[in-house]
Amino acid sequence: MSEDVAFKPLAQQTIDLFNKASTATLTMQLMKRGFRQMAINVRPMNPNATRMVGPAFTLRYIPAREDLTQPPRPGDPINAQRIAVEEAPKGSVVIVSTGGELRSGTFGDILAARMMVRGVAGIVSDGAMRDAPVLATMNLPVFAVCPTAPPSMTSLHPVDVQRPIGCGGVPVFPNDVVVSDADGVVIVPRHLAEEVARDAADQEHIEKFIALQVMKGRAIPGLYPPNDETRAAYETWVAAGEPTG
């Protein structure tokens, strides 16, 4: 059910830089590097818990088959879903491929709570989630397409963890970086993580200056994206202590 893929935690400095950047900014940085389809269009189950950064821990479901996928019993052997719940490392993001299956929930509140207390950074699924009213109160970023009532085994069968998956049409490899905010979820290839985090944080900072100029009435040409003159004015603004007036 799994491959020997060692978990690679992110350096705190890299996490801090990612936390300075929106997913919108990250998509621009990825597009500059040739990656145009790295955003997963899912919504937060709790609008007040949308921000997460962490390496991907992948789980894959396939369609359920009646002779294999039965209601759970206490003595059942562990399956890929329970491996994800009990073994996803602290700081990881459990990201799930359901093939877009919306007739049953990827997880419910109890399994989500278990992952939360174990220190998982968040959950992403291209399917549905159960127990939406409870998830809406949990301080855990959980992203999915929609809520639903039926349990996962109604139409889903867990098959493996820590293998490449497609989530919402986006390829995700174990240890890729998953970043989210209220706009949705973005996947950053792991080998680009440090440079994308750095450049995204830099972009956010200069755009703070650009936004101030827009509010002062300046036109967009030459300002956004910034030309050499705007960049020089930005450096002067930074040197002056970033005045807001």
C-alpha cells in the first residue's frame, strides 16, 4: 500500500517565507517557472481555518467494489486510510485523490480530529467531506469540494499512501509542498520550494508598495509589473522605513 518514501520536513525559514505569500502570488511564481496548472479548486470547510503549509502525505482511493469494501469492524486489518490517519507525520498535509467522487466523504470529524491532535498541518481532498458542521468549528484547515453524508466505503476504496496522485487535476508527489489560504490550494514541486518561497515573499513585499501607489492614484503601466523606475522607488521606500503616507 505504500512505497519507502521518506518524509522530508520543511525548514522553518521556508515555512515562514511561504506564510508571507498568498496562493495567488505562488501561482504567479510557478507560472514564471513554466507551471500553469498547480492550483486545486477546493473550498475550506472552516473559513476561519484556511492557512497551511506542509509537505504532502498522499492517500489514494479507487472506486469501491462491493465484495471488498464493507462497513468497518473492530478486527479489520489496517488499510491505507488508517495508515494516513495514524502515520502521516507531524507537519504534513494529508492530500487525497478520490477521482472526483462526491457521493461519499473522504473523512469525517473523528478521523480529522485524530489527525489534528497528531499534529497534521491540514487535509486536502478532491472529493467530499462528512460532518461538515463539526469540521466548520475545528481549528484545522480542511479543504474539499463539498459536504456529504455517506461514509467513504459507500463509494471509495483506499488503496495506497505515499505514491504520486492526481488531486483535482494536479499532480502531487510525496513531499511536494502544499500551501493554502481562502483562495484554495497550491502545490509547489519540492525541488523548487526554497526559491519559490523566497521569491513569493519578495513579490508580496514589493506589491505592498505597489498597492500604496495605486491608492495614491498612480496608473498601472510601469507600476504593475514594476519597471526599473518603480523598483528604484521601492528601494527608496524600504530605506525610508516603508512609510504608509
